[in-house]
Amino acid sequence: MAAGGGLRLLGLAALLLPGAVLCRGSPGAAERRCFCQVTGHLDDCTCDVETIDAFNNYKFFPRLNKLLESDYFRYYKVNLKKPCPFWNDNSHCGRRDCAVKPCPSMKHMLHFVFQDKVPDGIRSRSYKYSEEANSLAEECEEAERLGAVDGSLSEETQQAVLQWTRHDDSSDSFCEADDILSPDVEYVDLLLNPERYTGYKGPDAWKIWNSIYEENCFKPQNVKRPLESDRGVCVEKRAFYRLISGLHASINIHLSARYLLQDTWSEKKWGPNVTEFQQRFDEVITRGEGPRRLKNLYFLYLIELRALSKVLPFFERPGFQLYTGNKSQDAETKTLLLEILHLAKSFPLHFDENSFFAGNKKEAAKLKEEFRLHFKNISRIMDCVGCFKCRLWGKLQTQGLGTALKILFSENLIEKIPESGPSYGFQLTRQEIVALFNAFGRVSTSVRELENFRNILQNMW
């Protein structure tokens, strides 16, 4: 849509919506309609928007962005061919911008990036990205990066494997994980497949989000749509909805910030589309929902930041490796990772997750399981997304958020992690680690992009 058409639509919306006042000609009016509520303290938190903006935009975002460019974090192993488990889906997007460039060749894709571009330490199936691989560096070298789980494993490692089979908080996955040994699972270079506008919208995209909100979000029985109210629900259920709403807002910000502005035979030009941003977040057009969605983005930010601060002991152990096969680069990556985690821990106004599931133990356990199953179902819905690139980032971000929840619900296990040797109780796979940091990278980028959109809108009209 042209910018002029978008502005005319804004005017029409102001006439159609009761009580709507379009402040045309008033300096900063466009900015206020999107950001009028995005200030001050956040509900259910002690933190405020301004503190998050300053911390993220000037301290955290630059460091995290650098980390995500490293080999360990840029390659994500994913199955984009899993069938939709809920309905027959023949709505795959045919646009070029929906296609994913995988590292192994895929005949049905337009672009090919050869497997040898993936570092040996990541590509090789002979290396197991589990606790024993990360904590037993010497055995890793002797057994060619922990070739297989067989008799060559040390007694200590075999005991660790037995311990991992125990049912505990850490093993209760919040996501439907891809089988990493499936022939349909492939490495994708995230830097070559950035999240941006693809043209995937309309009934198919609406069906995905409607399924997530209507079928999986906790809501009062008398509320038709959870988008319209969060009254009458407990803090845990309210938090669940706000996380999903925040994720939805974050994705919409990415699509608006990296919009296809020009598409010719000679070049493509990507950049911020203010009209698209207003369609999704303007208070008048969205009937007051847009600014609330943006506040939920900040709530999501606090939850994932809290998880990063809590998981520091897992990564801080001397034996833990971010393994790619390049020793010097791996050491630099771990140093930067620990710097980022310590920075996360230093944030002054963390979300207090102890308010979750703090009541009656029986009811709390039931609610926690319901929480986990709802989120796991949402991760399965991502296999129904008809755009491959949207599916890639949807799966990654739901796995990342699920990993953050797993961390927050495993605090007691993390506290028991020894300074050296295997961690018997709490584990993170390589895929969970990559998803966790890239997912927070998306949220951090969204917060940063809001500053850009705010500045643009302040100068409109």
C-alpha cells in the first residue's frame, strides 16, 4: 500500500470509530497514537519501559547482535517439512521471499548453500551437543567429538545418561522438538535467512494466530476473545497470554521494520514501512489494542531476560564449550556469551518469577502442567505456517521462549549445578541454546526498532 493510501485509511478509521479523534497537524500525534500507553510501569512487574529501552538499546542489543553473528549461533537445525498436525494445509506461500536457503541443497528451493559452509564441529553428526559433549572435553577429542552413545563412553558419562532419564522439571519440554536425526532436518544459516516481510498474510496467516489465541490461551469463560480482556484470570494465565501477545507484536515489528519497499530486476530495497507499523499498532485503527500489544512485548522481554540471568551457572562451568571446531573462535564466543549473561544478571529490575505457581501446591502443579501443554501445542501449530521463512522463525522463537520457560521452572536444578563435571539434573541441547539466544535477539531487535519508529512518527505531519 502506498503511504498516501495508508494516511487516507487512517482518516477513514477516525471517522468510523466512535470517539476517535485524529490529531492531524498536531506535532507528534502519530507517535502518540502508537506509543501513548508504552511508557511507565508494566503490569505485574516492578520495571518500567524507559529502563528497558535504555538497557537494551545502548548496552545489551549491540553485544547480543555480535554474538548471534558467530558460527555457533548462526546455524539452526530445523525440519521445515513436517506436516501440519491439525488441518490439511495446502497453502504454502509461492513468493520468493517466503523461501528458505538451507545449507544442504533442497531441490524445491530457489537457492543453494552447500553443506561445506557449515563449520565441521556443527555439521558433523558424530558430535553430540549434549551435556557430556560440553563438559568432557578430553573424551570429546579421544572419541572424535563423542561419536556415539556406546561402550566407549566413560563410566561417569554413562551415569549421567541414566540420570537424564529421570522425570524432572528440566525434562518437561515446553516445545514439540524436531527429531534432529530425521532426514528432513537441515541446517539453516539464519544470517542468510533474515526475518522480514514475505507477503504471507490473509486468511492463512489469520488462521494460525486465531488457533493460537482461541485454542491455547487461557481466558475467562465469558470473554469471547482473549485479545479484548485479561480481567478475571490469575497472574499465571494472564502472563501466558501476554507472552503470546508479546511474541505476536515482536514478529509484526520485524515485518514492518524490514519491509520490501522496492522490488525491481536490479535490486531489492528493504526498510521500515511506517504505514504497515501503524496498521498493526495505531491506537485508533486497532481499537486500542496496538499500544497494549507493544507493552506485552516488554513483558516478553523481561521474561526472557530473566531466564538468561538465571541460566548463567550452566554456561559458566569451565568444561562447557560452544563447540564449532575452531578453538580460538569458540573461546572468544564463550567469553562474549558470559559477558552478555553477566550483563543480563546486572539488570536492576528483573521480573519476579516466584509469583508464579506460588499458591496451593496441588493446584500450582496442575496449572504448571496446563501451562506447559498449552505452549507445547503452540509450538506444533508452527508446522502449519504456509510460508517457509515464517515457519523457520516461528519455530525458532517458540522454541526459544519455551527454553526460557524451562529455565525459569528449573531454578532449583540450576542452583545445584556443580562448578565442574556433568550437570545431572539440568540440560540444554545445542538447539535449545541457539533458539534461546536468537529468540531473545529478535525481541531485543524489536525493542530497538521501536525507538526508530517512534522517531519517524514524531516527525510526521
